Amino acid sequence: MTYQTVTSADGTTIAYEVFGSGPPLVTVCGATCDRALMRPTARALGDHFTTVDHDRRGRGDSGDTLPYAVDREIEDLAALVDAVGGHASLYGHSSGAALVLRAVAEGLAVDGFVLHDPPFAPDDPAFREEARTFAVSVRDLLAAGQPDEAVDRWCRGTGMPGEVVDAMRSTPRWADLVAIAPTLAYDMAVLGSAETGGAVPEDVAARAARPGLVVVGGQSPPFMREVAGRLADLLPAGRLRVLEGHGHVVPPEVLAPLVAEFLLG
């Protein structure tokens, strides 16, 4: 599909597509995802916004520049915001929501933002230690040049049944996942997984001083529902919306009107 590009502050090329018309909105996908997987949501949001759907660095048609730092991804978002007029709202899903939170806290020109199922860890030391150990194991596999094993560890460790992982290995999707395996470390850095076990960054949330909505599925894992409530309380202008009957992935036709209602209403 035809796409446009923008150059980030460190010279990295970021690929993006634009859908619809209206106030600008930049979407930010989570781990193992790219703009192609976000496209149905971006199209639905295009009924209300000029929606920018991009490949995060290291994915799809975007470039990458090492060493990675979370600040570089924030600069990528800044470049996209500049490309659509200098200000925009942000929607982030899963670990993409954690990146959105950090971007808003850093003072990006954001009108409002939506954090959808941010997978930070609950206030439970045992849970955070388990998350830290898991993150270090994935990071070590990547550092050892074993992207296939890193993806396998990631899929199983995030709750995918073993038989599903085994079946996926024989599909084209597996090769796609292995190709972007290095970006698993990027998402873990955004979440602080190896450093804090993914603890909710209370200081960051306190600095995200724009209108923010935290969305969580009523059928999402219990820890995500706990985290969503905490984040909504920590945000200076935060609200919480629980989507009963839905899990971590919400149909675009359900999600888009909810995002529009908050950001435009």
C-alpha cells in the first residue's frame, strides 16, 4: 500500500499512512504489531479524525537507528505530529499506550490522548519480579542472536497457548514476528520491564497533563483492569472507561466511536 515518510530527529525514516479527515490523531501500536495490523482501527478512526497510522521504528517500512532509546520513539511521534500540523491527539494500544503516556509527559504537542489496555504491572512485588525475570530472558535471547527463540519465549510468556505457538511456527506470520523480534526489547524498555518489572510510572503519569482516557476491556486480565484504574487516578485529567464484554482487542467499530466521544466531545 502507498505510504508517506517523515524523518525523525536522529535521521530515521518513519513510514505512515493517513486515513479520513478531521482533527489529527496518531495511532501507536503495541508489541509484535505494525501499521498493517493497526490499519482496520485507523480506518475506523478515520470516520472522525485525520488518522496517522505508522510503523514504529524497526518495523515494516520504517528504518531503525541504534542504539535504541525511548526518547527516540518520542521524537518519532513528534515528527509525525509536525507532519500533520504541529499538534494532534494520540491513541496507544497495549505497550503503545505506555509510549503515548511517556510522550505526553515529555510535553509533546498533544490535545488529548487515549491509553488502551496499558500492560504495566500491578502493585504486587511477586508479579513485578516475575515480569522482570521474563523480560530479562527475552532480552538475553535477543542479545545472543536468537530472535526465533525470543519470539517463542515472548508468545508463551504473554499467555499464548503452547499449541497455538507451535501451529503459528509453520505460518508466514512467524517469519514476520521473527523479523521484528528486536523491537520486543523496545516495548520492554517503554514499559520498564527489565528495570522495574513494569511498575506503573507514577511520576510519568503525574506529568501527563492533558485530557486522558484510560480504556480497559472488562474481559482483559485482572491486572490490566487494576492498572487502568490506578492510571486514571494518577493522571491529572484522567478518566476511566471499562468496555464490558471485550478483552484486550476491541473491534474497531466499537472502539472508534468511544475514542471520538472522548477526544471530540
